[in-house]
Amino acid sequence: MALLSRLRAARIALGSRPSRPAEAPRAAVPESVAIIMDGNGRWARRRRLPTSAGHRAGAKALRRVVRAAGDMGVRDLTVFSFSTENWNRPQDEVDDLMVLFSELIDREVPDLDVEGVAIRFIGRLDGLDPALLAKIADAEARTARHERMRLFIAMNYGGRAEIVDAARRFAAEAGPDAPDAEFGQFMYAPDLRDPELIIRTSGEQRLSNFLLWQSAYAELVFSDRLWPDFGPDDLREAFEEYARRTRRFGAR
């Protein structure tokens, strides 16, 4: 195990955490957070770098944010890594992303395992390469026992696709007399807490087919920061914005 992993394990065992700048008060932190990680391509273009450089910078941002979220008390973190529509991007970009996903699993899972983070993948996973699927299965099995935080990675994911897949299973397995409340049990991860807060980076203000069922009453925060530049302070600011809002769930 790497020295860094040992240090993190020791801190967790002793009940302490690595110091973080400007953390949000615990009361301001939602239990379930989802992030649309947008802006990798623009980040690269502004620096006259290939798109692949933006995706790799975005991977470093994900590492920072996952650890900050866990330190701040988030229980479920869901990130949008690759959509069902992203297959329409240039083939060389898609190929590079698949290589990057494989590398990230190899590099990050050992540390996340030490830090007590359970990893789950959601989406139409059967559409992925078998070698990548094997790594996904190993990552999920290796970290399944953890309870500190759950990291849900939306991979080959689309909100409409999830609802269609759930509707097919609901019709086939639940029967016509099943109560509406049971429908949610046929989502990709029925135990995923509905996100209280969805953050989108890069200044775009839309959901882009992400968690359409689960986001019915989510608060939305849009950050102008490009994803590779997003960090713990930006996450804290999003939590502070969330804390200033009143959630009514349709009531007055």
C-alpha cells in the first residue's frame, strides 16, 4: 500500500481527517449530492491543449472533490461520467475516455478502499467493453462493505434510459396492480438517496438527462467554474447556497 494510503488509513482509524480549506458547517451539508462534471473540453481549448488533457485534468478534480465531500459529511455522491449520448463524440475522444476510466479504476480504487468509500456504477453497463466491466465489478466488490460514503458513478447513463428500463422491469415483475411507490425500486440503484443538491459546472444550466426521476425535488446550483478548476472551496460555496434555501416539496 502506498505511503499516502497508509497515512489516510491512520487518520481515519484515529477519527481525524486531513485538513481542508474552508469546510462548510456540518448543518449545511446535504446527505446526497450529484454533480454534472462539465467543462473539460473548454478548459483544454482555452489552453490550446488536446481534449484528452481536459479529461485528465477533470479526473484530478474528481479526486479532490470526492475526498472533500467525504470529509464534509456527504453520504451519497453521484457523478455523471459518461452519458448514453456521449458515444456520438469523435471516436478518438471516446477511446481516450475509456482508457482513462480504466486507468482511474486501477489508480483510485485502492485509496478509496482505504478511505472507506463504497463505489457503485449505474447505467447501461452491459454496453461497455468486457475488460472494463470486469474492473467495474472488482471495484464494486472490493469496496462494497464500506459505509463512510458511497460514490455512484453514472456510466453509459441516461435519465430517460433509466426510466424506460425501470418501466419495462416494473411491468414485467411488479404487475398492473402494483402501487406507484414501488416504481422507484426498479431504478439502477434503488437504494440511492434522492439528491438534495445537484451541482453543474461550466456555467451551463440544464440537467442534460441526468437523474431525471431522482431529481424531482433537488435543489440546483450552477457554477461558472470549469470542472477541472472545481475544488473543495467551490463545493463549500455550493453547500452554503443550498443551506440558504427553503425546501417545501410542493407545500407552502
